[in-house]
Amino acid sequence: MSARRFMINSRTVRDGYASFDGDIYNHMVRVLRLVTGDFVQLADEKGVVYYGVINQVAKEWVAVKISSTQAASDVDSTVPQITICQALPKGDKIDLILQKGTELGAHDFRLFGGRRSVARIRDDQLDSKLERWNRITSEAARQCGRNDVPAVSWRSSAVETANDSGQELRLILWEGERERSLKETLAAQVKPASVVVAIGPEGGFDPLEVRHFAQHGFMPVSLGSRILRTETSSIAIMAIMQYVWGEI
């Protein structure tokens, strides 16, 4: 039986040991009922994998003795780093976007409040939201066998998001684009080192947002005659890019 894998923070590893309380402790000990002597794999946010054995189980924490380490060398550097800039959708759609985007190899997610976003985040909610969203990508990475974990960050607006994007190829999916298709755009591109894709909320982008993205080097592209839901667009663009440039 293969060793169970857990996503950890690199700060928990020190002097040949890793120790945990909280959610990881609960999952290891109370859910999976692992005990002293069980082998485990630990993968941190940098893509480093640690192999070890549970050394001690206390009332509220567990310690793992590290036996070997594998550097983050299995990440294919020829695959572009893909950043998803997603306007916050309503309900739990963002959970699906983060889960499936992680499975499909997204490098990171930058969520923002779109002018037409129905969902809003109050200042006093932001920390707990970010903690939850990063927990979703961590769990998705663990389940699909990724060694690295896509980070989730927040920008208050499309303006802030566009200003903060320096990727080699910048795209914005916009149903109002009539001349430039995604298919033609990708076919004409030499494989970039990094890509960022901006995706609007349920009501789409406001024209002012599209204009601002364009002023910062984002090319508006169309997905053709099909109008996709915002969560479908995110999954579709990741799958398409992985097929064109990646591992699919």
C-alpha cells in the first residue's frame, strides 16, 4: 500500500522532523487513524516532497521523522506557468474553479471583484476567505498528486489586477470580441514562459474593464459562438492551454 500524501507548509520541517496540529493532525490521526510507524509523504508549497515515518502521536499533535527528500525537479519547466485571473462569481462556483484549475495545472489564481460581480467580499471576511480558498487548492493538489500548491490571492478590482500582471502572454476572454479568436491567437504564438488569462463574472466584463486590461497588454479573445458560464470558461481555457502547450 502506498504512503498517504499530505500538503504541508515548509516552515513545519525542522532538523529532520515535521510536526503538525490542527487540520493535518485531525486528518492523519482521527480520520485516517494513522499510528506510529506508518509511512507518509509530505509535499510543501515549493514542490519539495519529504518521505518519512510517523515518529510520535500525542494528544493534539503528531511528529514525522523525515528519512529522505525529493527536490521539486519533476515540474516540467517547458510548460508555461498559467495564472487564472477570475472575477469572483456568486455562490460556491469559485470552489469548482479552484479545484479543477488545480487539477489542470494552474500556477496560481488571482481573484478580484469585477464591476458586474454579484458576490462581494467585505474587508472583515477577506482573511478567512483566503484561508479557505488556499485550503481548497491544497486539498485539490493533494488529491491529484501535485507536489506544488497554487496560491490564491485577492485584488479588489480589475484595475488592480491588470496593473499587477507582467506575464509574457496576457489574454482576456470577452464575448464582445469579434475579430480575434482564442484558437487563432494560440496557433500564432510561440510557446510563452508565462500566461495570464482574465475571466469575467456571470454578467461578463464591463467595457471599461476590457479597455483597462487592453491598455495593460491583455489581448481580448473570443471563444467563438459558444457562450460559456464563468466556471466553465476557466476550466475550458486551462484544458485548451494544457493541450496546446502542456501535458495533455
